[in-house]
Amino acid sequence: MDRLVIEGGKRLAGSIQVSGAKNAALPILIATLLTDEPCVVENCPTGLRDIRTTVRLLESLGKKVTVDGAAVRVESTGSLKTQAPYDIVQQMRASVLAAGPLLARFGLVRVPIPGGCAIGLRPIDIHLKGFEAMGARRIADQGDIIMSAPRLTAGVLRLRFPSVGATENLMMAAAATPGRTTIKNAAREPEIEDLGRFLSKLGAKVSGAGSATVVVEGKVKLSGARHKVVADRIEAGTFLIATAAARGKVRVLGAEAAHLEAVIAALRKAGAKIGSGRGWIEISMDRRPKPVAVKTAPHPGFPTDLQAPWMALMTLATGFTKVRETVFENRFMHAAELARMGAQIAVSGSAAVVAGVEQLSGAPSMASDLRAGAALLIAALAAKGRTTIQRVYHIDRGYEAVERKLARVGARVERVK
Ligand code: EPU
């Protein structure tokens, strides 16, 4: 298994390019199940493990997939299967997004219920209630959910919580269901907007994606499309926070400031100077950060996916910082690993209090999940001395060529096989 070895304490300078968003590319690739015509999805972070798993999922369901650099071409080879394999769902929970398109098109789908993961229980009740509200019947069988409906019916769906995955699953189901489906209390993440754009290109009429009410006018037969995936705001935010922690001046290319308002506001309060233009954000920071409390929330709130990176930054703050996690119930696994590097963090339930220290020191550490891994990387870049991070495969789920990108701005990061 690979390890990352980081010699910390190097100022970062230069520019760094973000990839297409993993969390937009996943549902968009899965939405190609809605049509028999060819689709080309460009700006896909094809180096990521989750994208490779998605390719395998599409192939296992009967699609032919060709990856050419950052472009993924998805074609039909005949009829599709309506059963997602357990080993793929187990590796990647987002596989449950195949349920919406398959159920809407074929009236039947069988998916293994994804278990919990390192950051929480992550049930899928909101997805399932939505399908039921569209007329599907559900039975559970040996750890699988089977959903059936001769034809889903369009209507008004109200989500009890703005779940990103449920919004996406229901938008895809609605795209292949004739009539107008309205999703209320929908998630508003930029990735939902991107999926909305793709579904519109397939021939469904989507409006309101990115707001709390999404309206989808579906059709039985959808066509193929070509689409360029939106930039990864979480990757961009990670590089901004990393620069604030290690200090320096970095321009993040491809990033959209409008997708990161809460993070940019927090970075400014912490003392960073931030400028932005179309397709770039630049940060400079040359002192210890001021403490800035954050509370995660669905978009446009502070993203849960940047909570761990933010905590890593706040370990160096000039005072006490409170960090509250409201989206996932167990997303503080990084706290104990950061403590091994000299951070002072007390966790109690959904809140953590970080007492800033002047300097972290490098240490052997282990990533427990994707964003916890990013937090360790940020701490390592700022710390004095050498840090090794084990279980890098977690980081590889969401950051493409991370060591090469960081090396380009002066970080000393090496992957050891
Ligand atoms: N939830 C339920 N029932 C449901 C669905 C969700 O209780 O039916 C709960 C979850 O357990 C969680 C909260 O609602 O506590 C938020 O879940 P949501 O459905 O919004 O998240 P997701 O679709 O499972 C996506 C991203 C996550 C990101 C979250 C929140 C993808 C593939 N994943 O997950 O990304 O943290 O939205 O923004 O889009 C990551 O990239 O590191 C990552 C975990």
C-alpha cells in the first residue's frame, strides 16, 4: 500500500490546477444509464478510484465505457441489467444512484443496501421514500432493496432533509418519467446544478437546480449528450486551506469563487488575502491564522467535506476555535491523528474545540477517510519535520495526483509505493 511522505514547513507558491468535481462526475456518469445513445463526459477526474469504480459499475450494468484522458465515453451494447453488484456498492456508496435511472426506465431495480462508513450511518431512507412517493413498491431481500413500479408517476416530492444523493437520484428518476416532478427541500450544491445541466442536455427539462425547489419535466426517451464536468470546489478549497496553513501565495486555477463563498469568508476572517476572477481564486497568507469557528451545513453553508481540512488549519490558530459538524454524525476521526502531530483538540459529540498551537511537528499518521486524509496532508505541509501518511487510498478517492499538484507549488511530498 502507498504512503505519502511529507517534509513540512515549506512555503507554497505558484499555481495549481483543480480537476473536474468527483461528486458531480459520479452522478453524471451514472445518469448515462438514462439513455441508449452515446454520451461523452469531459473533465472527469479519471485518475480517482471512485471514478474507476463508477466505470466498473456502468460496465457491470451493460454499458461500454472508453476512458481517454479526462473524457469518458459511454455507449450501449444492448439491454441493461437492473441489478447493481454488491462488491461495487460496498466499495462506493454512490452506486445507489443507479437506482433512480434504472427504476424509472425499466420499472424494476435491485440494489444492495450500502452499509455505514467511517463518517456515519448514512441511511438511504430519503431516496427510498421519494421513489415510493413516485409510486414504487419496495421489498427487502437478503440485504438488497428491490423496488418496482410498472411506471413511476410524476408529482410533488418533499425531502425531510436536503440530501445530495437523494436529490440526484430523484432528479434522474424524474428525468425518465413523463410529466412534471417537483422536488422540494432539495439539496442546492453546485454538483446538483451540474447534474441538472446534463439532464437538460439529455432532453429532460430541468429548472431550479441549485435552489431548494427543483422541477424536472421528464420524457420516456432521452438522447445522448456531451458535457464538461464543473470544477471540484472541495479540491480547490483544500488547496486554499493548505496554503493558509503552510503559508505562501497560490493561485488555484479552474476554481469558482461563487461555489466557495462560506469557505472564502472564513479564510478572510482567519487573516488570508483572497482575490478571484473567472476560473481562479488566489490566496496569500503569511501569519498564523486567527481562530474562526465553523458549523457545517448543506450548501451554501460551510461544506462538511472541508470541516476536517478547516480543523487542521485551526490547530495553528492564535486562540480557541469551535468546530461543529451537523451533516454527518461521526466525522471527527482526524482529531486523534492531528493530536499525534501536537494539535490540541477536545471532541464532545458533534462539536470540537481546538486550542491553537504555534507549531505542529511531523509524525507517522494514518488516513481514516478521504477528507480526514486531506486534513493530515494539510497539517503535514505546515508541520516541522517529516510526516508519513498511511492508507493513502482514502486520499486517492478524491484528490487526483495530489502529490504532483502540491509539488508544483513547492511542497515536498513524495509517494512511496
Ligand atoms: N441522509 C439520511 N437519509 C438519506 C440520505 C442522507 O439520513 O436517505 C443523511 C446522511 O446520513 C448524512 C446527511 O443526510 O448524515 C447528508 O447526506 P447526503 O445524502 O447529503 O450525502 P451523500 O449524497 O451521501 C454527498 C457527497 C459527500 C458529501 C455529502 C454532503 C457524493 C458522492 N458524496 O454524499 O461527499 O459529504 O454529499 O455534502 O456526492 C466526500 O466527497 O468526501 C463525501 C463524503
